[in-house]
Amino acid sequence: MPSAAKSRPATSQPGPDRGPSARGGGALGISRPWQLTGLAALFVGLTAALLFSGAAAAREVSDPGALVRWGLPVSMAIHNVSLATVIGGLIFAVAILPRTAGLRSRTHNGDAPEHPAFARALAVAAVAGAVWTLSAVAVLVLTYTDVAGQAIAGDAEFTRALVYFMTDIDTGRAWLTVTVIAAVVTTALFGVRSLGGLALTLILALAGLVPAALIGHSSSSSDHEGAINSLGLHLVGVSAWVGGIILLALLSGILTGPKPGAGTDITEPTLRRFSTLAGFAFVLVFASGVINASIRVTNWNDLFGSPYGQLILAKAAATLVLGGIGLMHRRWVIPQLGRKGSAMSSRRVLWQLVLVELLIMGATSGIAVALSRSAPPQPTTFAPDASPAFILSGYELPPELTPERWLTEWRFDWLWVAVVLFGLVTYFLGVAKVRRRGDKWQWFRSVNWVIGLLVLTYITSGPPSVYGRVLFSAHMVDHMALTMVAPIFLVLGAPVTLALRALPARGDGTRGIREWVLVFVQSRFSQLVTHPLFAAANFAGSIVLFYFSDAVGFAMRDHVGHELMILHFSLTGYIFVLSMIGTDPLPRRAPYPMRLLLLLATMAFHAFFGVTIMGGTSLLAADYFGNLGRAWGLSAIADQQMGGAAAWGIGEVPTLLVAIGVAIMWSRSDERETRRTDRAADRNNDADLTAYNDMFAKLAERDARLAERNSKLEGR
């Protein structure tokens, strides 16, 4: 009853805040003690895990002191939470919360004021960004002292050694990069308010996760690329999930508005949108965690019998519990929020569950930091007798390439496996939604999409990728299939068209995936990169710039370079094929004759490039391909010349198929135009043809009159 509710004493139980002061809670919305319980759980979990694993114990040799041994993991924990909060705040601002309040009041320049939840999300992200920057500096300094095995000092020698660590050692460069990214993101958060600018800031913040994935245990694991990719995916999922829960807690008093049910309550749509994101994040976190753990812990005894393995089990159990709570949100709490009789009780359960999530996530984050400070059971250092191939590529030489090994030698690239699985699941969810609505979706498109994803998996994780690290010819097969084969099938799948049909349009001023797709398709950047001339020049010119510069060596030696190579050439090929035969919306399409000319020019360029490589006598990326110590197969230069033949052959056949596709589309376009003209003629009784014939009849009459007049003049 209302009177009973008013007389009830205030408690610390989580629930919808009441009153202006409760709804305010300062710029960050911290108005209840329960909102800080996650931070307390973080340090409790961190301390317990460090003591359990012994990671904070004093070293027998080169001990940096208790300040470093405890200060470094604490600084890392603060860094991780603040980074997650920045990412969560940007995700909420960019894709979940309305930007404007939608009120009748206007500012002095006529613009609608920002929604309070949007403003608070950015305020939280800005403060978290400042903490992220400072904590990154602390981690940088403490990591150096930990590696050097000395206490913090203020003398010139310590400063010179620290500068050397930041500029010449991989770990130091990584943390310096994180610090710079954090500073730039924080600066942007204090000034940027456009959704496009905030989206770019979010991308930059996510880039701040890359250096953390490249250092530590993952960089020196036996399958170092698998460990790096799985850890990177893990960090992305954790940051989005943890950051979102933190934002929900800090927005708890402002989502409901002045009165529940008064028309300003955005709790239900906010929670529903975040629940979808959290579902994908849970799958990503759990799957990537299992993969990463299986690389570091290779037997059951290490998993159950070592402190490292036991911490992994505790972390996995906590993740499953959090997934169960998220399922409760989706199946019970969210549907109840929109019902009149149960809205109040549902809100109380909602914030109670958020409290539990904060506690578990805080403790789990502490365990994760302790794991990063603990030594895994398996050694993570290079053997002193490592082979040249292992030193250069991180992997031993595969067995000699034979025809059957084009099918059997695999090394999964988990980043692209995740991309393929995400594309497969979301595509068929979209198809199911379109068909439930009663619309049709051609099976031909679905089949092509599946084939394209399978080809992409084979290229990035199969024998072309494995042997592409040691044979230039296999690398060229990998490259040309990536840029010419997979894009054809993916383009024919028409994923953008499916997304626009399946995703509902939002009417509350927020931007979902559908709105962001339309913004990107209509952007000036899209107009540039999808312009037929630019797409063709980029498609052809990238090959020359890549292979006749140091970029090819960077892509071979460095993991980031390898992944950027895959991303660039897959996008380059996709955009070029899309501009030729795609049906997805584009800002501009070339006429069919121009498309055929561009394709013919591309075929000629591929032939010229392939012949150039075939006739070349200098080894590309010689410091890599020439030093692998490969005892089987052709010599490095002969293998490179074979790669030129592969570039010529593989480049010509798909291009010819695309040209045939353009010709077919041109023919069908003419047929459609003919049918349209015939239908118009049927509607107006061939009015156009009649007018056309009348024109010629009038011209004939005029000529006859002129002839008659001329004959009369001649008769006179």
C-alpha cells in the first residue's frame, strides 16, 4: 500500500531509487552502498587468490619488495575495471541509451537536452577514463620494477632504465601504448558528444585491449597465436559484460525516471538491449576462456592438482553462475517489467540480481588478475635449442606439403573462427525472423553465405594458413583465395539486405545495429571506399604495395601484422566484388560497361603481377622465407616463382566468373527494362509507340510538302 511504502524505513537493499537526491547521487550516480560492493569483492577476491596461488610471495632472488608485489596486481585490477567501465559507458551511449531527453523544453540554441542517463553514462566513462590512464601509468612503472627485480627509485639511473623499458622492450612498449590510448580516449570523452565520434572513441578504447593480449603468458605459450586470439576475445567479452553491469548499477536511480510508469521509464528497453549483448558476451567469455585454459593447462592433473588450474575452475564456475543470472534476467525479470501488477517487485529483484552479479564479477576479476600473476603449469619460455622456424614464426615446420595435406593440416585462428560462428548464427537468426514475419529469403543466398564462411575458415585456419607461413606459394594461394574466392560467396549472401529486413527500426532516438548499418552505408567514407574506381584501385594497388614493401615481412613475423593482412585483403576483396555483382545497398554503382572494363583491367593487372613474381630473381621478405631452415620442397626463390603462377591463375578464374556474373546481371537488367516498357505500353495502349510513329508520319508529311513546294518553284 502507498502509506506503508512511505512509512517503511530506508534500507540498503538494492531497488529503484526514490526522490531527487537518490536519483541524483552525484555526477556518477553513486547513492547507495550496494553500488560499491563489486569493488570491495574485487579486492577480496584478488587478495584471496594471490595468497592461495602464492603469486605475491617474496622471491628468493631479485625481489622488488612488497610494494611492487602487491601494488602491481592492485593497479592491474583497477586498470581492468576502469577500462571495462569506459567500454561499458561508451556502449550504453552509442547503442543502448537515448541521446536526447525528448522533452518539450529546448536549450537556447533550439536543441533538445541530453537524456540524464546518456549524460551520466558519459560522465562515468570520463571519470573511469582518467582512472584508466593513471592506473596504466602505475602498471607501466610497477611492471618495470617487477621485471627488473628492484624497488622504485627516483634517481637518474632508474629513469634511464625505465625509458629504455618503455621504448625497447615489448612489454614496456605495450603498456606505453595502453597509456597513450587511455589518455586519448579520456580526452575525447570530455569533449565528444556526437554519436559518430563516440563510436570511433569506443573502437579506440577496444584497441586498448590489444596490447594486453599480446604480452604475458599468451605471448609465450606453445600455441601463442591461439592463446593471444582467445585472450583477446576473452577481454572483449569481459569488458562489455562487466562494464555493462557497472553502468546498470550506476544508472539504477535514473533509468526509472521521476515516477515508475510515468512515461519516462527506460529500464525495460535498456535491460533488454543489454541482455542481448550480455548473452553474446557470456558465450564469448566462456568459450574463449576454455580455449585459452586448454592451451596453458594440457592435462587433468594440472587442472585439478595445481593452484593455477584450481583458480581456472573457480573462474569458470563463477562465469556459469553469472550466465544463469543473465538467463533469469532475460526469461523472467525483463518480461515482468512491462506488466502493471508485478513491475515494482520485478524492479526489486532486478537490482538484487545486479548486486549479486557485481559481487561475483568483482571476485572473478580479482581471480583473473591473480591468474595473470601466477605461473601456469606448463613452461612458457622458448627452449634454448629452438629451431629457426620456431623463432621466426612461433611454430615448428609442418611436414612436407603433399596433396592430401591440403586437407589435413589445421591450426585454428580463433579470432576468425569467432567471426565465422558469429556470422553464421546471426545470419540464420535473421533468416528465421524474416520467415516468421511471412517474408521470403532465397535459399541461394543462404547457401552462398555458408559456403563463403566455410571458405574463410579454410583460408584462415586450414592448410593454406599453416603452409602459408613457410611457403610463399602456399601464402599466395591463401592470399588470392582470401581476396577473390571467399568474397564472391559472401557478397552473394547479401548480409546487409538481410540485416535491414530482419532488424526492427528503433523509434526512441537510439541507434541499434540497423541504424548504424544505415549510417555507415550512407556515410562519406562508404561513398569513397565503395566507389567503383576507388574499389578497383584499392583492390589492385594493395597487392603491389604489400608485396613490394616491408609489409609482407611484418605480416609474416608479427601476429598483429598477420591479422591486419587478413582483415585488409578480405575487406578489399569484399568491397570490390560488392561493387561489381552485389545486391546490398551502396551509395553509388557503376554502369555495367564500366564494371566489365574494370574487371578486364583487374585481370590484366593480375596477369602482370603474377608474371613479375614468376620472373623475379630477388627473394621477397628474404630475412623470413630465406631463414626458416626448411629442408623439404623447392628452394625459396623457386617456391616464390611458383607463387607468382598461383597468383596469376587463382586471380584470373574468379575475376572471369565475376565478369560473367556482371554480364548476366546486365542482360537481366535489359530484360527487366524491356518488360517494364511492355507493361507500360499495355497500360497506355502503346502510347509511346503511337507517338513515335506519329512523329515520323508528321516528318513524312513535312517532307512531302517541301518536295511539292520545290517542284512548283522549279516549274515556274
